[in-house]
Amino acid sequence: METQFIGRAFTFGKNIDTDQIYPGRFVELTREKDIARHAMEGADPEFVKQFKAGDIIVASTNFGCGSSREHAAITLKAVGTACIIAESFGRIFYRNAVNLGLPVLVCPGVSQHIDKGDELSVNIETGLIKDLTTGKDLHAQPLTGYPLKILSAGGIKTLIREKRTQRH
Amino acid sequence: MHAIEKIMARAAGEKEVTTGQIVNCRIDIAGINDLYLQTVRSFEEMGGIKVAAPDRVIVFFDHYAPASTIIQAENHKHFRTFCSQQGIEQLCDVNCGVCHQVLADRGMSGPGKIMVVTDSHTTTHGAFGAFGTGVGATDMGVILSTGSLWFRVPEIIRINLEGELGPGVSAKDLILHIIGKLGADHAVYKAVEFCGPLLKRLSISERMALCNMTTEMGAKTSYIQPDDITFDFLREKGVEKFETFFTDPDFSYAGEYNFNATGLTPRVAAPHSVDNVFPLEDYAGTRIDQAYLGTCTGGRVEDIASAAKVLGGRKVHPEVRFLVVPASKDVLLEAMAMGHIQTLVQAGATLVSPGCAACLGTHQGMLTDSEVCITSANRNFPGRMGDTGAKIFLSSPASVAAAAVAGEIVDPSPYFVTGRPL
Ligand code: SF4
């Protein structure tokens, strides 16, 4: 998996819950392309039209709080989110994203320094975020340990599959 | 070590664990909800062929049971086939009820267990001294494949509860008050323990409501030290064998808080976040379209009983839909035996089969734009019960019932003060 990328910031406020990221009434869908259609529908009905693959989501505290529905992470991955930077995450959402191979960075104070549309360069291993529009540098907590191992493998499914083949 | 850490250490086969450590725990109970067919897909994508420990897996049809769309019916069908192919005998089909209540009813929630369900409110089982936590589909796919899962040992905060709850004021009001004070992200990644003298007077049902709602503070898990109330409950369910863990006296908490319930009045969480908490009287007079009594937070026998006390001999307001959804079949049967269901239906309530119903906006009581609902549930996010323009107030079961009668938000306390006429 790439550990460095450049993308455009898409900003959100605090407590963006999973019902806003992916409304409950669509949880019955199981195919990725169907799930992708409802990304952020509860928070911003225009999101799917405006968001481009490679864009970066920047949010305040508790992004992805609420339900355990993996659809919230699936839908953001499916629309091509390069990574999500927030001041803190709902814990199940955080795990789901890591498991799916969608990088998530915790960066205290980030929402005050980055505006919608800013061009960002992000390194998930060092945690360095460069706002290329304003010239500001921010430091997120770098990803380490088992979560980084999962992300580097492109998600936990690959890891488990590999373990399985090693065993046999 | 804290009791929670000892539970994790036991499950990970370690002597000791410390905060921040990543441990791989054997899962005692793995619950899958009908909503997450993704779990089966993830399991298959991991190359899974045989479920590692089918006897520790339990499947619940609760979030949209009975099915309301063809896709939901398909998903249920898929699960039934999966269970029979994999030898998963514990399939709680339509009408069993909400996962957390079913686990409690069956005596499966118990001290020292690691309980993981694909539902965020698995923190509920802290009421029994279990380590309960919610996960997503892929984590559950890992459990199906391996029988275990990795966790980070969390920081633990302690909330000390003192004083007395007044008439018509319940544990739900108290936990709303606490969340309002501490905030919806206060306990993110952390565990929350409740302790203190008030706890000794709170029933299992009320303790479940407290632990259930810690999810709305972001908690990973919650904990109440098992005591005679816990043991009596388990014995009643025929459970004799369990292992209880205790916190070492020198354990240091990441934070400690005191809350005194004396003088607390009924609370509501106003739209659109759970920590947007006010005294109910601030919203008294707000007209409602729907009152929804139920869910894993407020759909137990005691909750239905308090609604029946309010509704007895009265009528549901003609402009209100009053939905009563027992959390499980056992709850329904017990409430029927006590005559509460009769009382509520006679008063004009709509009885819905056990399950989550309108709670998550998939079926059975959805709201349209600008409608107002008061509910004993745990979430009032925009769009939670349907249209994002609908407004959801969270309250105690008693407040839901009182609003159903009045057609507007109203203090339920007078119904519970003996000898005082309304
Ligand atoms: S009742 Fe509501 S909160 Fe509880 S498990 Fe069902 S959907 Fe989730």
C-alpha cells in the first residue's frame, strides 16, 4: 500500500456519525458499487457528486461515532477516499477502516488548520501532513504496530488469507 | 490490574496486560446481527471455509425482522443457509428480539466473558461484569475464521454514582445527564466503570441501560463489578458457573467522576446528538407525532411496566402513534403475564414484534420530514429513524409514555408520586 499521497481536502465538523455517513435504510445492500452511491448522504447529499477519488476527508472529533456498520467505511473506501484525518474517531469505525485498508490518522487540532479544497500531502508512516495551499505543516500520530501492519497488507483479509496459506 | 484487564489477560493467555498493549483474545460469545451479511462475505473473502468455533457463535435476526424488503428476506435466507452449513445451532430467528436482551434472557451474558457482537451497544454486557464490545463485519469475519480477535487494552475511567433517584426518574435520565456533562466523545477508545452506593439499588435492567449508553460516550466497553444482584439474576437463569474478577486496590484510573442522583429531574437529549441534554421541562409542550418505547436501552419488562403505570386507565393522544416494542420474546411474554401489554394496547398503543423496529430507521415506524418522535432508544442522529428532517428526543421510558398520553413532551414524575392526583 502507498504510504504517501497528495489530495484535496473535504472537511466535516464534529460527531459525524455512521447514520450520516451511511443511512441505516441502505445497510441491506451488500455490493460495493451500490454502497458507494450513498456515501455521506446524511451529512451532505451533494458529497457523492463533488468528491473525487484521491480526495482526503478531514474532520473534527469523533468521526464515525455510532453504529458498527462497516458500510460507513466501505462506502468511503469505495468512493476512493485516500485517507481520513480527524481529531478522533469512533472506535468501531476506526477498526473497520483499518481492516479494510483505508488509512485513518488521528491529528489533534486538524479541523482548525485545514480548509475545504486545500491541497494536502500526507505521509501515514511519519504522520506529517503538509497543507500545500497554506504552507502549514501538521503532525498526526503516525500509524504503528498491528494497525500499520494491517494497512500495509492492504487490509486484514489479506493478512488472514496469508496466515491461512502459510499454515497449510 | 483492573478486572477488565484480568478478563482480557485470561482470554489472551497472558499473566498480565497493561494499557495500550495489543492482545489477541479468545472470544467466548460471538454474535452476528442480520444486518451484517457482510460478515459472511468477509469470512469467505479471507478464504474461510469452516467456522472456527460454531458453538460460540450466535446469530440474531433483530434489526429488520421480519423482513420488510426482498433484499432483507434474501439476507435472512442466506444466514439460515450459512448457519446450517456451518453447524451454528444458535440462530435466533424472527421474533426472538434484540441481540443484547436475548443474550441476557438466556443467561449468556455473565462475569468474566469476552462478548463480541456486530452491534455497537455490546457495552451493555458490562452490566454483568463481562467485557462486551461491538465490532464491524470484517472483525467478526476474523473471529469466525480464527475464534479470536485483537484488542488494545483500554484506559479505564470510573464513574461513581451516589444519592437516590426520585419518583419517575430512572437510570436512563441519569445516564443522559452524565453524557450531557461529559460529552459524546469523552470515553472514545476507553472503558467506563460504574461504581458507588447508588448502584446497589439499581436492578439489572437499569444497569443494562447505563452500560448500553456508554457507547454514546464512545466507550469501547463498560463494567459493573458483579454483586448479589448480578448473581441472583444469573441463578434465576439457571447459571451456576462463572468466573468473577476483581480490580486490585492499587489500580489507577484514567479519570474519576462523581454524580449524585438526588434532585435530578427527568432529562431529554434533544436533536441531533446524544450529548445535547437538557432538563425535560425545557422542552415541555413540544408536540410529538410518535412515541417509541423499546430497544436494547429501554424495552425491558420494567420499562414496559412503567409505561403501563402511566397509561393504565388512560388513552394515547389521538394524534400520536405510540409504538411498544418489547426487546425480546421473553420480555413480551413476561409483560403479557403481568397484564401490561393488555393495558397498553387497550390504551391505544401499537404492539410491534420484538426486535429493533424503528430504532435504526429500516422499518416499523419510520419518520418523515419535520415529524417529532420521543423514544427510550439511545440515538437521535439526523436520519436515524428515517428522514434527516425528523426530530428525535431521547428520554426515559416513563417520559415516552407520558408524552404518548399528552401528545407533547411532559414531566412523567407526577404519575409516580403516590397519593398525588394528576
Ligand atoms: S435496538 Fe437500536 S440500538 Fe439496540 S441493537 Fe437494535 S438498532 Fe441497535
